[in-house]
Amino acid sequence: MLTIALPKGRIAQETLALFERLFDQSFDFENRKLILEQAGFRFLLVRSQDVPTYVRHGAADLGVCGKDVLLESGASITQLLDLGIGRCRVVLGMKKGEKLNPDRPHIKVGTKMVEITKHYFAQKAMAVEIVKLYGSIELAPLVDLCDAVVDIVETGTTMKENGLEPVETILESTARLFANPNSYIEHKAAILDLRDRLERSLG
């Protein structure tokens, strides 16, 4: 039985919908249960940022989460397939009308994605102070906590409604299927069979 960690919310729902099409049966977590066993698979429902941790430590053989979450985690995993679901962008947002000035000696950036932000500004050779936030990211520039934010957007509406606008796209993200390297070796045939079936179903 392969164990698959899924992130709570839309990506879990869309991933289970893929399995329903593949196996022609219902895949539903009952009530508030966090484990679902169906069709020879065990699904774990966890917080999005925890999916790579469950896979990295071998509590799950496979995981599904956004490319942004994988990059932020820095986990040593084996990427298998871009599922094309959970599409979003990681963007640099600033107050409406403002632009990033690379000549500024100091810039403060609010984000929950510290590693992605560090890498982005290192590529630009810009020194930044990163303010780690866990929510309400859009609020930070409005109260002068920081000059800019790095955040996930789907349409950008929330940013615009709060007086911000995306000024640069850092990366495009979709949900990826990935494996624990040891599980990949141990269960290679089953994992590759699942990957191939999913890939064909995506067409």
C-alpha cells in the first residue's frame, strides 16, 4: 500500500478527483478524519507546508503539493509529475504605483516564503531584510512594516483590493507529485505505474 500525503484544501480535492477518474470509485475523507484508505492507497491529509516533511521523513511514500512549497522546503525528494492543478503565481507586490528600485541601499520584504525570497533577491544582487510573516501579508506595506511583499496570488484580486499590485512574477507554480527517494527505490514499479496512469489521464 502506497501512502500519499495531500495538502488540505483545493489541491487535495482535485488530486482525489484524478484518482476517482482513474479507479472509477469515490475517494472521500469522512467527517474530520485525516486518513483515507481506498483502492490500495493510504491518503494523509496534512497542512500544505508539512507535505514535503512527511515525504522526506518517510511517513509518506508520495506527496502532492505546489512547486512553491517544494522549493521553500528545500526537501530532498524525487519529482515525478506536474499535475497541472493548483495553478498560482508567487509575486513581488508593492503599493500601487511603486516599483522595485535596485539602487536602494535597503529594502524590507514581508513574506512567509523566506527561502524563495532570499534566492530571488540574491539573483538580483540586492540586499534585503526579510520580515517573516504567517498571514495577512498584504497588510504589511500599508502600515509601513515593509516596502514590499512576496506572496502567492491566483488572480491578484486580494492584493488589488488592499492597494497593492504585483510588480514582478517570481515563479509560476502548479501541484507536483513527488516521492521519498527510498520509497522510490523500494516501490519503483508501483510508483511509476501510478505516475504513468496519472500522466495519461491528464492527456
